Amino acid sequence: MAYPATHLQEEQLLTRYLRGLVRTGGSAPDRSPGYQTRTCANCGQHTKFVLDPSGVWYSCSSCQRLA
């Protein structure tokens, strides 16, 4: 799959930032706080999407559909 150049630049910037954090004694941030706020494509509500126990999928807190 091809990525636009801007996407690749963003990934490289993030990678350099995380390496710099570790090098200076900081630690990389956690993968996810367990939720994200977004608009559900199914019910249209702007609500929290909660991470499932396996840590892979998010589900809408309003209609419980997976995202």
C-alpha cells in the first residue's frame, strides 16, 4: 500500500520524538488511555469509544457498535 509523503514524514517525526524521550531518560507514553472521543458512523453521536479488554477494538458507548 502506498502512503502519501506527508504520512511518512509524520511517522518519522513521531519515531524521532519517542527515541529522544527514551534517550533523555523519559519514557514513551502508554499506547492508549483506554478510550477515544469520536463521532460514531452508526448512530452519529460524538461520544467516547471504549477499548475492549483485548486492546484491539473500540466500541461506541452509545450504541455499542465496534469501530
